[in-house]
Amino acid sequence: MTQHNRFSRAALAARAVLVPGTGRRKQTRKRPFTRRPRRPDYPRAGRRGWRRWVPSWRLALGSVLMFTATLATVVGIAYARTDIPEDLNAFATQQDTVYYWADGTPMARTGWVSRQEMPLSKIPEHVRWAVLAAENADFYSDHGISTQGITRALWRTVGDGDTQGGSTITQQYVKNVYLSQDQSFSRKFTEMLLAVKLDSRLSKDKILQEYLNTSWFGRGTYGLQRASQAYYGKEVTQLNASEGAFLASLLKGASLYDPAVRPSNHERAVERWRWTLDRMVEIGRLSPAERATYTTFPEPKPPHRPNSAGGQNGYLVQLAESYAKRAGHISDARFDLGGYQIYTTFEKPRMTALTRSVHDARKTLDPKRRKADRSVRFGASTVAADGRILAVYGGPDFEKQAFNESNAGTVPAGSAFTPFVYAAGLQHGVTHGRNGPRSTVTPATEYDGDDDIPVMTPEGPYWDRSGKMVKGNNDGEKSFGRISLHDAMAKSVNSPFLQLGMDTGLKLVRSTAEASGLLPSSFGPPVPAFAMGNSTPSAIRMADAYGTFAARGVHTDPYSVRKVTRNGEPVRLDLPKPRRAVRSDVADEITRSLTQPGAPGVALVGPVAVKAGTTEDDTARWHVGYSPTAATAVVVFRMDLTKSLAPLPLKGLAGGPEDDGKLPALIWNTYTEAMTK
């Protein structure tokens, strides 16, 4: 062994240093050798290819531990800094919603929200467990949040941005009373922190009680007590497990499970009801024997919507509410909280005049003596050329009949549809051969105006599926010989437009009518009768579509709300934008062909364009007219709402055939005269 190796590390580190001025030596120690800190061995040394990038188990474990520690620290700090808000959300102090006329004066006030506190002890146990089975079966054992639910919610967030789902009842309660309804990740994170903190401070029974008293069940109701009254007309204490299972389904969304909202909801509600009852059996809260007794779905009663707006105002509120929700992207639950100011487009003077005109016409009917005068309906609407709905007549009284006759979509348009056929021909031209060249149509283009002439195709006469040759018929079976399209429209000759529809192409006629404002859902089948109005537009849509001609070919969808605010803050509305439907020269020709200097017994200010309309089966009579600023459509039909929405024949209306076509014209003329004074 060498001398160097015989020294210890301590000896090597020590050395004698001469102290100046003393002649003595001082023993000092050299600073020990220290290693540089090691960086993570990544990419891994001594490995080749892809193996260099596979972390060692030490590195992987360390990373997981560091991430877990960091996450726990962040969550711990966030939890400590999160306080339970002192104030509940606005539904604890509800407000009315106020509707205003176009001039800014109040029109109606409505209060939709209904809520009543109910102690948990008074809510039957089987009803409570119906809710728990459907929403959170582990409620009494969880800590306010569900690990599986959080994982599911995070997976949805990463997958498609949907942060819904994965909520316990405690989380739902927190969202309902403390937070907004937005679906951001930060809101979801805050919801979970509050849920855990609330779970540590309140008893489970207290949380469940408050949840059942603050949850929205549709039909303007909050809480099980009001929901029980709204859907079954009874106290919550009287509910059985079957009824409780249905009410529990509404917590997923009344718009999806309330059968009164739309017919398709019924099947969905029945399926959810069955699942909830089976789930109660599965978790041991309903015996199989009792479950076997619930075989019939507990049908809820029809909704009764308390509304201070009776008479015609009720129809206006109904239209404005629907439009405000759609254009403002306001959910039913949010709207039911109230506090909105809805500024409508309805003009009170027009509403007064239109209502009076219909009431005057109704006086000519005698339903006690004449069967044909029973179940008579009057749909009427005025729509401005820019799409604003100015007035409607919806029915006798909204409180007595919520069915809006001006918005009925089952009444055929009849010959009132022919201006759209004419417009399509002028806009697109015609062809007389399959895929042949198209030729231009002008107002001077002549067609056969005789009665009972066959409708022709390139292959010959058109035969319907029953083997009958389709022919054009004119009112009164009159024949006019060769007639220009302009004169045919001015004189209401039908047969030329039946043939023009075939020559133009029914697809082009349909697209023109749709561009003008008629809804695709109202269109009839694509057969020759399409040109004669087998479609079923409402009076509102018919007035709006004729308004396209008044606006020289520019169409704007009808709208009933111009502004919405809530507690003074504006709500953004997606109002319709104008778009061109037909060329201006086409619209001008329609106007010229329909223009009349006046109507019998009516002193009009300037000319107006007017078109009467009848149907082949005599189930509707129309009178539609417009000035440069607005269009008004009036339709008279019969419908027994207790049986169906199918229109009934009008033969014998108002005492005989000589009065058959006078009622819509009488209403239109009286109303127009009142508005020109």
C-alpha cells in the first residue's frame, strides 16, 4: 500500500498553514468534495432507440407523486379559500315579467314562478327515494361529490366540451342556489368544492330537503309541493311512489319529460318512469310486490298556466314569450325566474281595431239556429313589411281558449297561394319538356283560362293515383279563354296558375314560397294541387309572405319582440335579418296585378293590393291585402277543437251561399277603414 493510500480522507483534507507574525502553524481543514446535483436520467443514457424515451420506474413514480402533491396543494388552497355564499340565487325573491306595447306603455304582467317550502318530514319516504333512485342513490353515503361522476364529467369535458353530468344531489343543490347555470369548467370546479364544504356543515336530510324545495320541475314550479299541485292537483303528502317516480324524471328537464310540452315527450316519460321504479326495487326501497302494482303510467293533468293577461293580450304574451326565449336563448327554467321586460312590436290601436272588426263579423253568425255557424274561427294578423307583427286576433279569450287561431297551421291556403306561383314563374321561367330549356314568363304570357281543362305534362294529361284526370277549376265554373297571366291574377282565374305551377316546376314554386316566408313544415305534397294551395300556412305567415311583395321582394321573418332587458340589463336578441326572396320587378308585378282602387263601401287612402282565396273543398276562405308598409291576412274556418284540428266545411256559413265569401272581406275592409281614419 502506498503512502498516499495510508492517509485517511480527514488527513488529506487537513493541512498546516503558517500564521503570519507568530512563527506558528495552524491546522486547517480543506472543504470536503461535493458532487453536482444529478439531473433526471431522461432521455435515458445507455439506451438506444425508443428505449431512451421510456422513463424508468423511479422517474415515473416521482412524477406521479409530484403531480399528486401539487394537485392536492392547489385543491387544498382552493378549498380553504372557497366560502359558501350568504345569499341564494334570485328565485328566492321572484319578480314578475312585464310586457310592453310597441309605444313603450305596459301591456301585461305575468308571474310564472310558484314555490312553497315543505319540510322533509312531510314528503313521503317513497317519493324521496324515487328522487334518490333516479338522481343519486348513494346520496347518504357520499361526501357531496362522486368520484365516478367527476371522472365521467371530466371525460365529457375532454371529449366534447360538455361539462354536464356527474353531479350528486349536493352538487345540483349548490348549482341551483349558489351558482349560475353556465357549463364552464371553473363553475364545475367551484361546484365540487362548495358541495364538499356544504356536506361537512349540513346534515344529509337538510341538504335533501332544500334540494327538493328549490329544484325546478317545469310549468313554472319550484319544489315538490308546487310540482305535485301542478301535475296531479294534490298535496305532496298524497303522492304515491308511481307519481313520485314521474316527478323525479322532471329533474332531468321538464322540456324533455312533460307530456304537455310535446307529444314525443310521453314515450320518453313512460320509459324514465319505469326505469325509476325498477331502480327503486334494485336499491331495496320498493318491494317487488308493490312495484308490480304500478303498471299504468300516472298521467299528469293538463297544465293550467296562471296568467294575468286575458282576452287578446294573452295571445300576444304567448307569442312574445315564445319569441323572446328563442331569440334570446333563454331556457324555460331561467325565464320562469321572472324579472324580464319584454318590449313587443304589437301596436295597441291596431289590436283594438282588429278585435272590434272580428267581433262585428261574429255578430252576423247565429250558432243556435244554424249548425254551419258553430265552431267558426277567425285568424287575422297584420305584419309590417320589415317583419314586425303589429296585430293578431287569436281567439275569443286566451283564458277560455289558449289555441291561437292566427297561428293555426292546419288551414289550407287555397287560391290565396297563387301569387307565389306567379312569382315563381316570373322569377324562374318555364319549361315544357323534361330537362328542356327554360323560357321567360312575362305578365303578357297567355294561358288557357277555361274551366275544367286538364293539367298537362310533357307526356300528356296528369292522372292522380286514383286514376282520375286532374283538371283546373275556376270559381263559379267560369271560362275566360286565352288570358294573360296578369289578367288571370287580377280576375282570380285559377286554371292558368295550376298549369303554370307544373310548367315552372313545383320545387321552384316551393322554394319561392319558402323564400317569401312560408314555413317548410306547412307545405303540402308536391302534386298539381300544390299550386292551388294544399299548403297550410298560418295567418301570421301568410301576412308576412305577402309583405315580401310589399317590400319589393325583400323578406324578413316575422318577429314579435324588439328588445328584452332583465333588471335593466339588455338581453342579446338574434333578430331576423332581411334577405332577397324574388327580384324587385317580380314583386312589383304581383303588386300591380293585385292592386285595386278600393273596396266596396270603404274609402281607402291610396291603392292596396288584395287577393281573395277559396279552397276546393270549401274549408277556408281568405282575404289578404297589403299596402307599401304592412300586410294583413284574414282567414275564416270551422274547427271543433274538442275533436280534432281538421277544418270543417263552410257551406251555409252566415245563412247561405250568397254570404259565403263576405266574412273575411268584411273583417279586412272594416279593419283597414278604421286604420285609415
